[in-house]
Amino acid sequence: MLIITTLIMQHIYHFVWLFFLLATMRYSVQMFQQNSYRVERYNRWLRSSGEWHSRANILALLSAVIYIFTDHAIILTLFGVWMLVIAIAEFSIKYKIPIAYTMRVKRLFITRLLMTAAIIVIVYNYAKDYTLVAMMLLCFDYWTILANLINRPLEQAISRWYYNDAKRMLRSMPNLKIIGVTGSFGKTSTKHFLYRVLSEKYNVLMTPGNFNTTLGVVRTIREHLKPHHEIFIVEMGAKQRGDIKEICDLVHPTMGVVTSVGEMHLETFGSVDNVARTKFELIDALPEGGFGVVNIDSEAAYKYIKEQGYDVKTYAVDNPEADYRASNILYSTTETRFDLATTHSVDEGYATHILGRGNILNITAALAVAEHLGIGVESRRRAVRQIEQVEHRLSMRRSGGVAILDDAYNSNPEGARMALEVLSGFVTEGKRYVVTPGFVEMGAKQYENNRTFGGDIAQSRVDGVYVVNEVNRDAITEGLKAGGYPDAQVECVASFTEAMAALQPKLKAGDVVLYENDLPDSFK
């Protein structure tokens, strides 16, 4: 009877294990996708996040080891329940960036499942008693890397075909004007503003969403570029040297905008100087007579063009040496008004309902390119007035009389300072709150930058701070304390959901809440 019971429990255990395997596999592949299918980045994430010794992997190892020494049904039952709880919890989580079931992801799943089946069959035939041991060890995250390695020749062949097809399409449109936009921050907003202003005269296509990698640009070309398009705006992201050059080698831009150089992705770049070299791969790729535009309010960018002697146009809000400068900026509760001062004239009367000095800076970049492409002043004014907010990039919405400043996609110190300026200058009789987890992927500068951020919050007109997650908690709270901010007005929470649950009962009409950054799923 005991033997029959054990066999039944083993079969139930097999089904539970399969459910557990699918849950852990989905999460592993999702994180591999969010790390751009780069093995070195995925490995770095595994080490830095502690996922390699997560509860799922510990469970897999412990159950395998314990099974070697016992086959009692009660042991299988306990581990089965544990696996079931973890699997159900995993499938119930709503991630900020859910897994995209692309063909590549589907091929990765199929390969992992085939590997799993093959290994279990082999073990069953040659070491039947250790089948469950093999099953549990197959749940480790590193099997995704092996599956990717197996698929690499096929994926490279497919990517090469898509890449060459995109190049063929671009060659068939020799009159297409291609504008590259890159920077440590501000590139997505600048892309959207460029699109709106240039659409006054041209038929424009821009890369959608966060399609700012080579494969994202290839996909945009193949799925969206049409013969009637006259301008193609390409957002170019980078996490390591050569990323921008790779995109430029595909699209060959004739115009380029560098929105900033900052301390983003220092874990992979190593230094701000390397960030500058990478961002300026765009300017290096421009042909003779190409039009480059650089933000010189960004000190690192300004320094770099001086050192390298680049012949580019410059734009700014603060730096008086800029070729294009937003001046006479006036904020009101309904709009922001400004003039555009250039080396040859002053265009007055621009107005926009977009918030913040940073966005005025991004609009200035768009206006510089628009003037170069022959769009008249009246058309530019009309376009600026009609520019729509870009979601999660210091956009504003109202909920029950409470103003929400959503800067969730911002993740850099300079942009955060600009957001705090908007919050402090917001005309209201209510209270002001900040909800933030701080900044990540800044290497050795991360603690210092988050501590400074805490100090900046302390010096702003803020009535309450919710520090989300543990990643930067010590740094931010230390900065708040050093800035003299009252401990009673600081609350540390595990998630944005928890922050809003704590904040919601306090909110009244007239209050303002700033969401500053939202960590990706790879930072728990």
C-alpha cells in the first residue's frame, strides 16, 4: 500500500513539477528578453539580482538532494506543495514589461522543452532512480542560456536575413531623410516632438515605443516604412560601446541629435567618457555636410564637442553659447511660453502645455532641426502648441482633484532634478509628494547619485516621500537625513502598489504626486 501511495504521489509530483518548470522557465526567458537576449547582461542580472540563488532555485536543489536520500511520500508532498505555491504566485504576477511572445521567444521555449524531454528520457533509461533529481535540476535559470546557445546559428541567420531586407528597403528610397536621436535621457520625448513639428511639412515615420535597438529599427523598417515617407526619425539606444554605430551602419543618418550625455548604464559603459564616445557615434556617422545638433546644457556633451572639435549646431536653455536657445520662459497653470533665440534672430511667442524645463529643451532641439529642414516660423509655433504629452515622461493627469506628475520612465539625476523643479513650482494649495525607487544601472556612482537625489528632494517643496524597493533605500534616506528632511515624512515601502495604498488615504483635492522612475522587473 505504501508503495502504491508513493507511486501516486510521484505522478502527481510530475504534474506539479511541469507546472513549476513552465512558471520558472517563463520568468527566466522574460528576463533574458528584458536583457536584450545578451548572455553577458543576463549573467550580470543573475548575479546582481541574486536570482541564481532564488527560492525557486533553492527549492529545485534541495528537493533534488533530499530525494537522493529518501523516497517518502510525505517529503514529495511537502516539496510538491511548495512548488505549486511558487508556480501559482509566478503566474499571478502582473509585470511592468510582460513577456512578448515573439517568434524568437517561442523558439527558445521549444528548445528548452525539447532539451528537458531529451534529458529526462536519457536519465530514465540509464539511471531511473534519479529521474526526479534531473527534473528538478532542469529548473535552473542557466538552462535558458544553453537553449539560446543551441538556437544561436538559427537566430543569427534569421536576424541577418531581416537586416539585409531592411537595408534593401532603405536602398530603394534614396531620397528618404533619416534623423538619428540618441542621448542618456530625453531622446524619446525629442523624437516625439520632432515628429509633430516635422509633420507640418513632411510625411514622417518614427520608431515606435522603445524600438531603439538594431532589431527594433529593422522591425520598424520592415513593418512600417512605406514609399510615401519622406523622413524617418530613428531613436537610438545604447548600453555598451558600438550599439549606436551598429544602428547607424544600418540606416546611414544624414542628421543627428544628441540630447545628453550622463551617468546611465555605467555598469556596462564603465565611465561617462565612454558614454560620450558611444552617443557621439551618431555624429561620427553623419556624412560630409550632415546636420548634427547637440545639447550643451549637458556638461559632458559640451565638454566632449570642445575636446573633439565637432562642427555641430548646439541648443540649450541655460548655456548662452548655444546656437538655439529657449529664452524668456514663463510658466503658468495652463501653459509654458518661451522665445527661441538663434544666432541670427529671435522667434517669439512659442507656447506649449508640456511641463518642465527639460521638455522645453527637447522642443528646442526639434525646432533647430525643423528650421534646418525649411519649416516656417508659424508652422513651428502651431506644432509646438499642439504637441501632446509623452506618457510616463513628466506627463500630467488628474484623478479626483489630485495632480499626478508621471515621470516613471525617467531614470537619471538631471531629469529627476527637472521633475523636482516642476513639482516645487506647481501652483497649488495642497501638499506635494514624491514616490520613487531612485536610479539603477549606474555602477559605482549609484549610491552617490541616489544620496544626492535624496538631498535634492530634501531641498524641494515636498511634504512626503515614499522610498520604493530596497535597491537604493539606504542611499536616498541618507540623503534626505543629511538635507534635514523630517524622518516622520519618509515612508519606506516594498512596491509602488504599497506606496499608493499608504498614500491614497492622505490625498486631498489640490495635492500633487510625482512618480519619479519605476524600476524594471529585473529589480525586485
